Amino acid sequence: MGRKINIRIKILVGLVAILMSFWVSFLSWTYLQDKRLSIRELDHQALGIYHYIVLSRRWIAKQAGIFIKEGEDSYALLTPTEFTRELADYSQRILPFSIDISIAETDNPEFQPGEFEKKAMQAFSSGAVSHTWTIYEKKNGEKEFWFVAPLYFTNECNSCHVKSNEIIKKAVFGCISIKLPAEKILSSIKQRFLTNLFLFLTTLFLAVVFLWAMLTKLVLTPLDKLSQIAQKVREGDLKARVKIGVSPEWESVAESFNDMITAIEEQNVRLEKAVEDAVSRLKITNEELKKANAYKSAFFSNITHDLKTPITAIKGASEILAKKLQGNPQLLSYVDIIARNVQKLSKMVQDLLICAKLESGRSDLHFEENNICEVIEDSILMLMPIAWDKEVKIHYSVPEKPVLVKSDRAMIDQLFTNLISNAIKFSPKGETVDVTLEVMENKCKIFVEDAGPGIPEDDWEKVFQKFYRAKGATSQEGMGLGLAISKFIVDAHKGEIRVSRSKRGGTLVTVTLPIKSSEHF
């Protein structure tokens, strides 16, 4: 649900952002256009007044001044400057604008220019602009449009200025300033902007509501339905179907979605049928394998029993021959060969018999508390002649206190005899076999380490299989039952056995046995 809300919020924010970016751009454009047109209107008004003043001044100058009646019989000569002064005084009293004349080089404080007018006259002299304007704020807070245009010295001006002994050195010798009230126009611009802003926000709200409603109906609701049905299918309800009647396009999507669920359902039925058939076949195969394994175990058990009698007879006969042939070294050597091979054959038969019993569960183990240290020491003492014969040393490290393990003494003895004899067999001449016993909280670990060629890592699990020979061990004697028997014995004692590489590059066999017998047996 959180993901759905997240998607909805993202879509809503996206819609608002898109609409706002459009409307803000449009609103800004309309505001700037409105302001530009209003300023242009003020500029045109001021420019019209300016041209009227300039035209009147030039006409008066051309006439060398005009006479105006002051009284019954008196007239006064009116120059362009006096005309402009009279017009400025009149406009300040009657009209909503004011007029001023500024002269660039004059000592008359009445015509002294301000900073804005000085900059304007410099621009006029350079020809950069024909007129300029600014908006400024009066002391009372009202804003005015201040228009400034150049006052040129023309030929018509000579008639007045020559008479007054004035010498004009510049074509632009002054400027005419016209100030128009701008407060109402700027206020109306602001009012129109606020009105447009209100309309914008209202339109934005209505557009978002409309688009959100359409989006919810046409997109989000169908997606929610698809999501709900998909969740049901995920939970295993393959009978669920989606119905979307918003538009023909969604109906087509729903139909395809339902067809997909139907195909999954049919495929699931086929898979279930195939699994059932496979399970049935596996059960039959497993039963057959169990029977075959039982037959195999029975065969090995019977054949080993059958082989024990002739082996015993051959062994007895070889012993009798050895006694009777004393003094005949050549024949005694043959008898010795027979005895050694009978011993090997007897060991193989014994291993097969033990393996068959352990595998069939007919081992008849007798558990009792045994000091595992003594068991290992007995195995080492029994194997010492073999170690001496190979010139291999055995180093044994045990704790001082007895380590009691509930176990079958004969099987445990067989376990360590197999492991230590293997270590002796694979160790080179002059090397040492290390046997170490460590006690932990509720278990003990026995490490048997040799300095032989080691077992490849790929074979560490396989060496516990019956008759498996590790790579490079084909030249060694035996049938590959020693470690398989060892694993059977360890498993029967609820322990663990694993093979790894020793620090010296040889093989390290680790046996773990429980010592809290009450929890394991």
C-alpha cells in the first residue's frame, strides 16, 4: 500500500509541477507585457507633449517671439523660454503633469539639471538615445514617470539668442523633462496581476482535480485491480481474474492478463501431474534400490561368511606347513608369501563383513562408557610395529584427565585403527603422524594428521563412499572401505568426521564425538 501511495504522490506532484511551470511562465509573460504596454503608453504621452512643446518653441522662435496682451492697451513679448515657463506653471496648476527645462551650461539655478538629466544629456550628445525615462518615487510615496528628451539649438533659435547676446556652442544645449503620474497605472498593473494570479490558482486547482480524477479512473484504478489480482496469483489463487471496463484498451489488457493466468494455471496442472508421476517413479525406483541394496548387503554378508572358512583353513594349513618345513628356507619363503596374502585377504573379508553389518543396521553395537584416550593408545600400540617397519614416528597428545565417551569399544578401536593405519601407510619415510585429542564443552575432537601427498579437495566428500579411491591412490593397497567404515562408525555414535588438508600438505582427518552421553544416547 505504501508503494501505491508513493506512486500516487509522485504523479500528483508531477502534474502540479508541469501545470505550475506552464502557468507561472504564462503569468510572468502577461505581467511583463502589461507593464511594458503601460510604460509605452506613458512614453507616447510624454513624447507627444514633448513634440508639442518643441514645435511651439520653434514656431515662436521663428516669429522672433509673440506678443500677448497683458492689459487694456499693453502687450508683452513672449520668447520660447518664457512660453515654456508659462506652460510649466500652467500645467502644474491645471494638468496632471509637470514640465521643466534644464540647460547644460547655465548659471541660472532655475535651469540647473539634476543627476538623471545630466546623464541623459550626455547620452543625447553621444547620439546613444533619442530620449530616456525612469520611474521614481516621490517623498509622499507616489510614483511618477519621468521623461527626458533633448533640447536642440536650431536656426530658428538665432533670432532670440543673438538679440540677447547668448552664444550657444552645442547642438544639444539642454533637455525638457516631463513628469507624468504613474501610480494609478502601476496600481492597475498590480491589480490585474493579482486578478490573473487568482484565476491562475483557481484554474490550476480545477485542472489538477480534473486530471487527477481522470488519471485515477483511467490509469490508477485499473493498475490497482491488476496489482490486487497479481498478488492473489502470487499467493497461489490461480482462479482469480481481473475485470476492467474503463476503456477498450484496458479491456484488451485485462483479457491478455487473464489469458496469462489461465496459461499459468494449465501449466501448473501439467507440472503437478508431472511431479506426481515423477514422485511415483522415484518411490518405485527407491524401493527397488532398497531391495537391491539389501540383496547386495546380504550377498556381501553371506560371501564373507563363506570365505572365512576356506581362509581359516588355508591359514591353518600354512601354519602347519611352516612348522613341518623348518630347515627348508626356500619352501618356507613360499609359505610366508601364502601367510601374508592370507592375512590381507582376511583383512578384506573382515572389512566387507563389518561394512555389510553397519550398512544393514545389524551391527549389534554395545554402548558403554570408555576412556577414549585408552582406546586411541591401544590402537597406536597395535600399529607401532607397522610404523617401525616404515620408519614413521607417531606423536600422540592427550589431556591428563580421562575423556569418557559412551561408545562401542570394538567399533571405536576399529575407527582409530583405520585412521592411524591410513596415516602411517601414506606418510613418507622419516615423517611423523600426529594424533591429538582436544576436549570442548560437550564434545571432543580427535585430529589425525600425516605428511603424505594429501587428498584433492574435490575428493574430500567422496572418500567416505564405499570402494572409492582418491586420485593418486590407485597404487595403494586396499579396497577403499576404510574411510567408509569409519564414517559408518562415527555416524552410529552421533558424531562427525571430515577430511581436509593439513598444514604440512598432507591429510588431516577430524573426528568429533559427543561426551555428554545422556543427551545423545
